[in-house]
Amino acid sequence: MANTIRLNGQPGASSAGAAREIAFKPKVVTIDPVTRIEGHLKIKAIVDRVNGEQQVVDAWSTGTLFRGVEQILQNRYPWDAVPITQRICGVCPVSHGLAACLTLDAAAGVTLPANGRILRNLVLGANFVQSHMLHFYHLAALDFCDGPNMPPWEPKWSADKRLDQTTNDLLVGHYLGALEMIRKAHSAGAVFGGRMPHPPAFIPGGFTSVPNGNRIQEVTAYLNELIPFIQGTWIPDVQLLASVYGDYFSIGGGPGNLLAYGVFDLDGSGANRLLARGRVENGSTNVLPVDVNAITEDVTASWYDESTNGLPPTTGATVPQYPKNGAYSWLKAPRYAAEPYQVGPLARMWVNGDYQNGISVLDRHMARALEAFKVAQAMQTWLTELQNGQSGYASNSVPASAASHGLTEAPRGALGHWLEITSSKISHYQVVTPTCWNASPRDSSGVRGPMEQALIGTPVGDSAEPVELLRVVHSFDPCLSCAVHVMRPGEEETVIVRSR
């Protein structure tokens, strides 16, 4: 193949066109750190010329910090998992609190009262709306438009900015307006959650808050402002970007495999959810069941001991090994039946049948906005289902021994916690986060993770300002805090963008 020949620097054709292709020197572009995300991510890409266009021909996604939460939980009282795992991330702590509660609920065999289930949904729903809105306006939109002409929005890249000044100013105005809406969504979660982030109301067996008329009215008032903004401003803004950057419906696809654990239980059965559990293969509309036993964690290219390679989370371990030959990330590589899967709003909306337009950068943004609208509307219904003055907690006790797991969804995708209790203490805990799925490194078969695959083929107009790479990466809304946590001292990386 011509591309392979160019990478090896070996001439393989005599035509003038082929000679011009060979004359182009591949560039290694490194973005470190990727900004406007949560946590520390490094992206390395090889940019070469293919059919006369500069594009990414290979990519590596690197989590640059080590996560040690699993070790922190060893030998602790099981209920400690709820507040400790919430500290994994300040953006989506609610999901970790819920996952830990679901895991402990299963271990104790407890059934939640209706109010406990609904209150958990309401606080998680507020977090979904807040996180999704924050992502679009304050993390991703600036890949397409210019912020104000002042720090911290300067200096800024000018590559491939297509919006006229009027449209750009409109989006910047909505950027500022969204700050207030995000505050209101955060406040809505704090009404029942107690505070945001890290709401203390989540406990095994249910919820500590007791609903009353004033609290219900307060959340209703917030939703009465949030829903019109989502419907009348946010969704049209995504459509506006799509009208100008329509090529991004065919950029950043990655593997067509989509996975969703499901979230927002609608009754006590655990089978009916606002967003269903399921998976699809290669962009199919055929939704398949999820077998939790098919999930494993590959560490071939991760800085973890090879003895833990390919294990399921039920028996997996977090054993750092740095340095390690062939490894380049602190993220493990989750796989379902040995295949990489994308997770997130697009996967959820696709599995649910709400959005199946395509798999791309803009499809992720559109699915995220539509999901926020769906969740906010559902919250209005859940408020009417609350039993005023009734407890949401069912008394339970920690078993002497148990093994369980809790599957739910964070704003960024499928989240699972796995637990083993021995002598009434935590003897095993594993967390598999959405960003570990999406930003995972290569596995033992050399298969790239979803984000790495999504970068392949991305056109790059100016390798000194590779905004196209950021658009792909940001569309996944990566959260490296969820994936990695403790910095290894003694290392510094000062390169922002490097080419050669």
C-alpha cells in the first residue's frame, strides 16, 4: 500500500503523482495535554498524505495518570465505597455513587422503596443534564467557533473556522447563557441530593432525603427553565453547527460496536428503564443482550502487570507496572467478547431506538443534546410520582460475604462496579469506567480502542493546529479523572503540539 511505503520511506512508484505523495514527509502530531476535558489525556497521531489529503493514519490514546481507588477500598467497610468512589470524579460523582449503591444493594439483597428509586433518578438526571450541557458549550463548541477575544480564550487556533461573525457571536452568547443553565441543573440535583458534586444522600438501601412539596416545586421550577433552553437553544445550536460542518457526519466513526448498560429504572423490577440495556454490532439496528460475563480488561498496552491481562472485573486486579515494554497508557482496555465498544449518549440513544442516524462526531453531539431533553422531560414525570413525606430507604445490613456488581450509566457512558466482601470487609473492588472503554489503548490482538479508531482517516488541514483531532476526541467527552487518578512523580511533559 502507498501509505505503508511512505511510512517506511521506500519509493514504490514512478509516476509524478506517486512521487509527490512520497515526497510528503509524515508528521507525528502530539497533543499533550488535551485541554477542555476532565483529567489528563495525551493524543499522538501520525499524519500522512492519502489521495492528496493530509489525514491521520495511526493514533495512540494515552492516559497519563495512575488510578488507585481500587487499592484505597481494600479492607474497608463496604458502605465506604459510596463516598470514596464518588471522589473518582467531580463531574460525574452521582453515577459512581449510584453504581456503588447498586452493587451494595445486590450484595445485601435489599429492595428499594419507590421513593428511593425515583430520588436516585432525579439527582442522576440533573447530573446528566448539567454534564451534557457543560460538555457541548464549554468543552466542545470552541472547536468550531471562536470565544471572546480575551484570556483564557486566547491565544486560539484559527484553523478551519467556518462560521460568519454573526453566527459565531450567537454561539458565544449561548455559551455564556449556558453557564447559568448549568448552575440551575446543578442546583436541581442538590435539592434532593444535599449538595453537588458528591451528593451524600445516596446510601445502600435507598436515599436519605424525604420529598416534600417545597422541594418538588423547587426542582420543577428549575426544569421549567432548563427544558426550554435545551429545546429552543441547545438542540438548534447543534443543528446549526451541523449545517456548516456537515462533513463531520462522516468523520470520527470508529468501531460500529455500541454498548449501553441502561439507566433510570422505571419500576422496582430492574428490567424497565428510561434508557434500555443492550448492544449493537457494527452499526446495526438489531439490539443484542448484554452478558456481563463477556467483559474483560486487557492490559497488553497498559502499565499494569501482565498477570492481570484479560481477566474479568470479578477477578481482575489493579497492579501497576511502570515502565513496561510495549505499554503506553494508564488506561486498561475493556473488551466485550474480545471486541472494543463505544459507550455514551449515542450508544444509549441508539440502543433505545431514539437516534440511529449514524456514528460520527456530529452524531455524538446530536444524541447528547436529544438525550438531555429526554431525561429532563422524564424528570418532570418522576416528580409527580414521588410520595410526599415518605421515606426512600429500606433498612439493610452488610453481609459477612458476598460477590456482586452494579451496572449503570454515567453521562459519558457505561459504568460498572464489581465488589467482593469477605468477613464483612471489602476484599475486592474493580471499577470499569466509560472513558476506559472509549479511550482504551490497543489490546493483545493489536486492535485499537474506539477513540484511536475514530481518529484514523480524520483530515488535518494544518498539523500545527490540528483542531480536527480535538473535534473527534471531544465528541467522546472523555473524563480521564474517572479513568486515572494518582500522578506518578518525577515526570514532566511540556510539549503541546509537536510535528516532524
